[in-house]
Amino acid sequence: MTSQAAARSTPAAILSAFFRLGLTSFGGPVAHLGYFRREFVERRAWATEPDYAAILGLCQFLPGPASSQVGFCIGLLRGGWWGGLAAWAGFTLPSALLMFLIAAAAGSLTHSWLGRDILHGLQLAAVAVVAQAVYTMFRSLCPDSFRRALAVLSLLVVLVLPGTIGQLLVLIIGGLAGRAYLAAPPAVATDAPLAISRRDGTCCIIAFFILLAFALVVHGHGDLGLFDAFYRAGALVFGGGHVVLPLLHDAVVSPGWVSPQNFLTGYGAAQAMPGPLFTFAVYLGTVATAGPHGLAGALIALVAIFLPGLLLVAGILPFWHELKQNAGIAAAVMGLNAAVVGLLGYALLNLIFLGAIHGFFDLIIVIIAYVALTIRKTSPIAVVAACAAAAIIF
């Protein structure tokens, strides 16, 4: 590890740097990683280029929100555990607070025609954004016929077995198929910076699996049930971002905790937020009928959905240099990535059949929004605003 990476910063300085990025980082995980590189490699020199490459490779290898995990790792490097938590809080809290305020206002909006039209416009934007994500991820993660077939097979599996069991089966199939039939490219020869000890890393891995086993088996009630549902979603999401959608749908819509309409509204609003898309969980925890809901529900959902990804990245970081040299593990991840494209396709079908598109004009709005995102490369926040305005007009 270089002297730059070994230098320390106070948690307050780390919090301030990431809070500014949390307010201004629009565009999704790929854009976030670009912002991080410019800010922490080029401008602040908090990490070297090889260090950043090693961190990025680790976070793309694991389930969870990649950009939040990268930020957490940078915070760990600069300030230890408190630095990592400060980085996560700074990057996450701006969008989390905005999503809580939107959830708190959603009920009053439904009592006016203008509010209902705005909420419907957010739902239409959600359909277009997910369609664009399916297209983009299919092209990038399924470049050959084997991975395309794997994505289609994954879609068929979750159509036949919707819910957690089907999603787990898809991930298992994807990993095993990738391990057996795909060839991973050579690993990049960089050393992973060691921000924490192997003992602490082992404790984090053990904690991750204990909580996951509890979330999969126990399915508690009230506060515990809410925590279990969001922890399960955060632990099983390979690919981050939009891929969390079917997992969250299974967690809160299927048991009747959140209505399909509220789910779509919140997801549409999340597209206009800076920072990580996982703060959609704050909205769901606020409006959920199970558990405490309100502010307490928002806090439980926020911690539960991010916790597994942070535990994993902290747990694997000390061992990453050895793991990334294993071609079998890298090939399994390639198969997993193809399988999650099928999961995201399932999420898109769910959105369409949940009744977001009410008629011909709604269909036209969704198509135009999709074209704007995919071909014109319009920013998601502009598309969300345009969909809301179009729903009011038409």
C-alpha cells in the first residue's frame, strides 16, 4: 500500500467529502464510480490508481451496492472503521432523507388530482428506467449465446418460482454454470489495500452469514420481520442498482406490506435522487404496513439493506488479493451477472403487469422515455420530470 493510501483523515473530513458527493452524484452506480475516481484519486489523492482498481474489482465481485461499497472501502483506508462509516453515511443520507420526505408526503398527494397525476408519472418513469436497465445490462453482461441463454433460463425459473426460493435458485444456477462453462479473463495484477485485519474480516463474514441464515429461515414479525426482509434483499442482490427491484418486490409487495402502486411511485421517485438507488428502501420502510413504519421503519430498512454489502466487503477485503487470482471464482461471477439480467427482466414484467400503463397515451410516454434514456442518453432526473409533466397534461 502506498503512502497516499496509508495517510489518515478524520471521520469529519471523510463525512464532509462524501456528503458533498451524496448531494451531487446523479446518474447511477457507473457515474458514481467516475465521481469517486475524480475526487479521491485525481483531486484528493486519497487512493492510488492501483488501489482504486483493486477496490473496484472487489466491489464488483460481491453482492450489494457497488458504489456505496467502494466509498466505504475508501473511508476504511483513510480513517479505519469510523472513516468507513462516515463515508457510507455521507454518501447515503442526502438521498435517504429525500426519499423519507417523499414517502411522508405521498399520502397527501393522493388526495388531489395533481398529486395523483404526478405519482402516476413517477410510475411510468420507473417502467422506462427498468426497461433501459434490462437492455443495457443484457448487452454488457450477456455478450455471447451461452450467457444470453442463461439470462432467459433465469427469467423462466423466476416466472415459475416467484419469490425468494426462485431467486436463490437462479443465483445458484448462474454461479455453477459460469464456473463450469465460462473462461474468466486474467486477473489484474494489483495488491488489495489492507484496511482491516484478517481477524476482523473473518468476524464480518461470520456475522453476514449468521444474519442471512436468520433472515432466510426465521422470517420474524414486526421490527424483526422488517429487518429480515430488507437484509435478505441486500444480501442476495448481485449487480446492485436496479437488480434489487425484484428482491424488494418479493420482500414487501408479495406479503402485502406495500401496495403495488406505492411501490412503483417510490421507485420512480428514486430515479431522480442523487446517491445510491438502495435508499429506495427508506421509502418502503416508511410506508410499509408491517413493523413500525414511519421514521423507525425507514431507519430499520436503511440499515438492513446496506448492512450485508458492507459486512461482505469488509470481510473479503483482507483476502481479496488471493481470491481474485482464482479463475473459477471469476467465472462463477460472470455466470451470476448473466443470471441477474433474467431477474431484472422479471422485475420489468412485474412493473408492466402491476398496472402502471393505463392506456395508449401512457404507453407512448413510456416508449418516449425509454428512447430518451437509451438513445438520446438523457439524464434520469430529466426523464422523471418529463414523465410527471406528461402525466399531468395527458
